[in-house]
Amino acid sequence: MDASPSPAAAPGPHGHPPVPVFPPAPVPRSAVRRLATPLGVMAAVVAAFGYVGAVDPNQPGHYPVCPLLRFTGLYCPGCGGLRSAHAVAHGDIAAALGSNALAVVGYAIFAVVWVVWMVRASRGLPLRINLPPVYWWGIGAVLLIFAVVRNLPFGSMLAP
């Protein structure tokens, strides 16, 4: 074994012990920088709703047809989502629920998550959504059940 001291423990050039090297302290981000991403996401959502509000999806030719509906005649969980967004953009919640009730629930969930994101970002905290896998499976099950029920005769009230 070599008995020589390790380079980290060797005295400095003037015989003093070495100064430990620490990584630089993180620079706190400004409030504008912390809020830029959630505000940018909201700007994109407002622009999308503005476009769908201005270009009516109830008139054919403006948007592509759902491939599942086109080839099978079955409604997917998203069918009617553009009509729902159009109705929300015009403040008609009843029509939005009639077009796609699950989408309206999704808009509300997005709004709550976005507010939480803004509050956490303003405090310098990251947004973390750590749902256990059982919740993600539950969300998938709700989407599947919604898609099946809206295509059955007794679920026609969920069809767009």
C-alpha cells in the first residue's frame, strides 16, 4: 500500500490545508421567469379556445373528422370535444356538456391544476403530480367506460 497522502488532503502551495470546493449556490429565479411557463401554457390554451370559438366546428370542412368515427361509426372519448370547446368559448356550458361532458370535466380539472401550478411557481416550488399508478389506471377506465356507454342505446345522452 502506498502511504502517500491523497491529493485532496495534500497541503496547498503555501502549506495551508486545501479549501473545500462546493458547487455554486443556485441563483434564485425571478418571479417573471418562474411564472413564464404556466403563463405561456395558459396563453396557448386561450389561443386554442379563441380559435375554436371563432371557427365553428359545427360547420363541416374546418376540422378533420375523427378517424374512429369515420371508419367505424363509433364515438371515441374525444368526439364532440371541439364542439364542447366552442360552446365553452361562447359561455354555453349546457351545450358544452351535451357535446362532450367528459371534456368539460377535463377543462375544469385543467383550470384547478393550472391555478395550483401558478401558486407553486410564484412561491418558487415545482409542480409535481405524483399520482400512484392506480389513479392513472382509473382515469383510463373512466375514458374507456365513457367511450363504451356513449355508443350504447341507453347512453345516447352522452353522444355528441
